[in-house]
Amino acid sequence: MEREVNKFHALQLFTDTFAAETVHLNNSKIGIYIRLLCFAWTKNTKAFTTESAYRICYCKDDDCKIEVDEVLKEFFILDYDQENDKEQWTHKRLVEEHQYLTTKYKKKSEAGKKGMKIRYDSVNNKTVTPIPNPIPKPNNIYDENFEVLWKSLNKKRGSKYKSYQLWQKLDVDMPEIEQTVKIYNSQIDKIEDDKFVPHFSTWLSQRRWEIEENNSLPNIVDRMKKLGYLHKGREDNYEKFAKDGKNYKIDIYDTKHQLIIEH
């Protein structure tokens, strides 16, 4: 079955025309107008009722409904749907633009099919290309040593395949598998909330096995205290600080020790 293209995710906005037509509107009405335009476009310019317009604009009071009514009456066309016995709104320019794009892409599709047919008919030797049999992928794509490493992790987060790709690049620089697992599990087991547990691929890419946690933490805290920050303690893998009424945190596994503002 041939599928007709009539769903367009981008709506072209003619800024000069829009600005000229809405210069008299307040910000609230402009927002209502844009929201109704976007809704109509996503529904392929299908007509909608006044009650639908209220819901689209999240009207909670009569003042909002009055503004919606004013925008509808000025920019939209009211039609009566006899089949469903109700009044509905459409936007003339939006309908014309949608119809233009639908026709344009339909002609483009038809021209492409004609071009393919012409090229095909011009070929004298129309041999049928056999469909190749795909080479089956092996079930086990991981190195045996990596399988041992992965199975030994107390918490596994993120893509195993991505972790394997990174591990292949870093394997020569890393400690023995047993030592790597020990360092990882030691760091991860101290994180109480699982949402702060990094993906194993992130742990590898940041070379966190090189972090001497016990030596680096006092340095971070002492350095921040010297800068006038109040140390508020540790939460999972973050050291928390405060200064001038604002709260900050530092990821202890971030080798750059970047200061993050808490909102």
C-alpha cells in the first residue's frame, strides 16, 4: 500500500507577516495563537471545537477563555460540521500551506518513481541481483577475560557492548582484572543511591581506577575550606559545600573536581 506523505513536523513561520498581524496582541494572546497554530499543524490542520481550544490552551478561568475566543474570532474561520452537529475552527493560511506541501511531496514522489522506471527501462541486461545470505554473528562477541570482569562487578550499569569497546582500548593501561574489579566494587559499594552509580563505560573512560579516593578527598575538602566554603558533608559520590547562601557539590570521581551549583 502506498503511503501518502501528509505529516510535516516543521511549520514555516513567516515572521514579517506574523509580527505585523499580531502587533496589537498582548503576550498572553500571542502565546494562545502560537499554541493553537502548532496544535492545528500537528493534526494536519484538522478542524477543532472551541472546547478543544480551551483545553489546548489550558484555560482554568473565564479570563483565559475570553482571550481564546478573541484569538479564534480574529484569526480562525468558523465552520459548521453537519455530520457531527457542531461548530469547528480552521485556519485558512495553515490549510493552504499544508495542502501545498502535500501536493509538492506527492509530485516529487511521482517524479522519482518515473525517473527510476526510465533508468530501469534503459538497462538492456536486467539481471536480478541475488539476495546475499548474511553471515551469522557469533553468539559470544566478548573476550573471555572481559566476561570474567563483567560478571564480577557488583553493580552493572550501562551498555555492556560499549564498555567492552572501551575496555579493549584501555586494557593495556589497566591493573589486573582482579584488582580492577576490587577497585570498582570498592568505589561503587560506597554509593548508597543507585541513581548515582556511573555506567561502567563512564567509569572506564574517566580512568577512575587511578583515583586514590582516600588521599584525594581530604585535599578537596581542605582546599574548598581555604576558599571560604562551608563543608556540609558527603552524599553518595558528592562532597557538598555552601557559600554566600548557595549550595554546591563536587563529584569525587571527577578528576577535574568541577564545582556544580545545586538548584
